[in-house]
Amino acid sequence: MFHMKNNPSALFKKIKNLSFIALLFLMVNCADQKPPLPETKEVSLKESFADNFLIGAAVNDALISLKDSLGANLIKKEYNTITPENSMKWMYMEPQQGVFEFETADRYIDFSTKNNIAFIGHNLVWHSQLAEWVEKITSAEELNASLKNHVQTIAARYTGKIHGWDVVNEALNEDGTLRNSLFLEKLGPDYLVNSFKWAEEADPKAELYYNDYNMTHVEKRKGAIELVKMLQKEGVKIDGIGMQAHWGLEDPTLEQIETSILAYADLGIKVMMTELDITVLPNPWDLEGAEVSQNFEGSEQMNPYSDQLPDSVATQLAKRYKDIFELFVKHSDKISRVTFWGINDGHSWLNNWPIEKRTNYPLLFDRSYQPKAAYHSVLEIKQDSTH
Ligand code: XIL
């Protein structure tokens, strides 16, 4: 047997064992103390604009059927309000007369309630995506009764759980006159007053809105203002006006947007951007707005960025988003919500409207849910203002 003093290799082994034990000790004790996170200047959209307005997105059913966990996580992180893109429209909610399908809407409401997200019901009365049976009704009495039943049944079911309802969607023509929908034709302008009245009776706490596109156009704006004044004169509750905000890189101008925000706010109601997206694709028919029934044949020329968006256009989009958000912030005492019509570019309706199967880039997140330059440029506004 050798004495350690005389055996350097045994001494070395002992030291090695001791340092191993010390290392283990350190690892166990430091496990809870996470290294500090790298400093990041960016916070989420909803946090950045918390003092200004709610920030939302339109969502589709993949979100609540758990088929889109990336989307669901992004919603929880970035947004504090959602609007279902399609599934609460008449054709889905009451596909047969008096037969209501609540399952999907119930799941949206559950998701929102659990995650403390303000839920916007879209919509109660609209001439598009209407159920076929409604279009076949010939008598005014029957149509009136069906409208009343539709509005009251749905609004009553979600009493207390809905932040706001798009009660009536797109009731105006471009010249500001009332659109000759089935409802106007058979029931006259009373259908507008009654729809708001029935919605209020069924859910007195929900905010009630009128929602439309091209709300920056002079004639249409006049029409919308008249419509709101008419409702106010009739003594029915209307809390806000929704500017859908399906816009382009240059149209409408910031000035037109600002004039409109001010004009609607003058009515004493809230102003909302309810379906914001910015198309980057050509539009040779000078088509503006969002008339969903207009659809055209495509061509390669009409789909110039099918592989990827050139940097120059991405930068232009980022600048456009920054400009309009600066304007929104300037008027945030009047604007209560800004909702994007979708989360990621790949799911945007603008890939299929007004021309089918194109590749558009209208939102803040790309097809893999990665934030785009436009996302960063919007957040920069708040960083700039705090530095
Ligand atoms: C669109 C949806 O995004 C599409 O998926 C659907 O095919 C047609 O409707 N104005 C509105 C929205 O109020 O409901 C529309 O949504 C877009 C225009």
C-alpha cells in the first residue's frame, strides 16, 4: 500500500473527484437561477399599444379546433381581441330557418373568456354569406320575424360574454345611399333601427357597431354619418363605427383617413379599424373596398410576387404600416380598437380576393408566423416615443 503523500497520481485523482463533486453541487444549487434574458426592446403588439387601443385579429376555426397551435399562441401573446373571420355569419349560425349552430361560436367564446380576450361578434345582419332560405323569403312579415329571431337568439345566447357586435355590416352603396339589399327592399330603413334595438334588448352590455368598407370615401362617409345620425335620432344605442380598412400601399391617403376618423368621432361614438390589411398586389380595375361578390380571372402579371416579396415592397409596406399606426396613435383618444383581418399572410383572404390563387403579403406575420419588417416598424413607433 502506498501513502498518498508519496503518490502524486492518487493525489491528482482525489482532486479530480473533489472538483467533480463541487461542480455537481454548483449545478444543483444554481438550477433555479436562470441566466438573465437577453435585453430585447420589443414587446408584443398588445402591450405596446395598451394605452392606445385594443389590438386584434380575425381568426378562423383552426384556432379553436387546436389545429393551429402556432396561431393560437401568437393570439395569446400579441392580441387582446379577436373576431371570427367567417363562422358567425348568418349562413353558418342559422343555416336552416330556426335551426341554430352554436358549437363553433361557443368554442370561440370559451377561448376568449379563458384567455381574457375581448370577443367581437361578426356579424348579425349582412346581405352576403346569408343563408339561402332567407333569400327565398317573399313576405315582409316573415322576413322581419326571421331577422328579429336571428338577432335576438344569437345576441341573447352570448349576453355578457361579447365585447361588441357588428350589428349591421355594409348597408351602404358607394354613393352613400342605402344598399338595396333584401332587407331594405322588403323592410325599408326600419330594418336598421330594429336590428340595433333587438341587439340591445338581447345583450344590453355589448357594444353595438355599424361596419363597412371604403369609409374614407367622401360620399360613403356622408352616408355613414347620416345612417348613424338616423339611429341616434331614433334613440337606439350605437357605440361605434367600424372602418374595415382594407387598404392599399397608397390609397387611401393619410389625410383621407384622418378626416374620416375625426368626422366619425364627431358623432360622439367610438371609431374602430375592424378589418385592417394592406394589399401589395396590382389592381388594374381600380377596385377599392371589399365587395366580396366581385371576383376576377387571374394572370401571371396580376400575381408578380408568387415566389417572394421583393425587399423594396416589404420596406414600402413597413413604412405604410408605420405611417398609419402613427396616425392611429395620434387619434387614440377616438380609436378604441385596431383589428387585422388575419394573422399571417398565408391565411389572408386577399390571396383569393379579388382574384383567386394569388400570393399576397398584407399582414404583419409571414407564412411561417415570423414577424415581418412591417411588424417591427409598427412597434418602433412606441419605442421611438419612449426614448
Ligand atoms: C371575408 C372572409 O375573409 C373570407 O374568408 C370570405 O370568403 C368572404 O368574407 N368584409 C367583411 C368580412 O365584413 O366579413 C369579409 O370577410 C371581408 C370583407
